Amino acid sequence: MNEFSKEIIEIEGKEYTLFLNRQGIVALEKFTRQEKAQIENLQKTYSEIEKGEFVEIKDDTNPFEGLEDFSVNVSELQDKIYEKLFWIMLQTTQKISFSEARELYAKAKEEYGSQVIALCDQMLEDANVDKVTVEEKKETKKLAALRPTK
């Protein structure tokens, strides 16, 4: 197994290993499609409202018409995504159920607050960093055939 990001977290006096590699990132994409689709729909609706025409207000105008999607709490959707990420990162080494992982995530948030989310973000970033390609240290000659990247 190729390790990309591995951290240890202590929850209620017990240590747990969080592990994330490319397979875990793909699993996260697989299991968070619904939450991401809901967030995208909210963003699309908001964008359409901003770019839309001016609306005339009449006595029978319902100010909430067409805004039913906004009853969804974005922070709750994001929290569900982090719950699933936490489960995936625990699953590799602990083999625990989703409900157990959700409980551990809640306890971790209780103990560490928003640092848990920062750790998850850090691990995602670490797993996505290209650690294989080494930057060249010395000044090198420019390759004429190489097109500039954007």
C-alpha cells in the first residue's frame, strides 16, 4: 500500500490512525456525490438569482418561491462530507463501521473543535501533493520545444 498521508489522533485517551491515499480519495468522491450535488445546486440557484432579471413585487408575491433548495444547511452537508472522510481514513487501519466512525468524529470534534476539520483538510492536501517530482535546485537551460503552462 502506498502511504500518502498518515496521522495519529487521540480520542478519549485512545489512539487512532488516520490514513489517506489515492484509493481513499476516490472512495471519498464515490460516497460524497449526493452532498456535493446538493451544494452545486445551491450555488447554481444563487448564481441564477444574481444574474436574473429584476422582479416586480405584487401583493400576492411569495418571496420564497423557487428558493426551496436554500432550506438545506450547507455547513451540515460539509460536516457529512467530513464524517465520511473520517470514516474512510479510519477504515484502512481500524476496520470500524460507519456509525462507529461517526461517533468518533463527533467525539473528536468535541475534544479538538475545528482542528479536526483542519487536520482532514491537511491530510487531503498532503495526499494530493506530488511527492515524486523533485524540483530542480540549480539553474537549468530552457528547453525551446517545451510549451509554457498556464
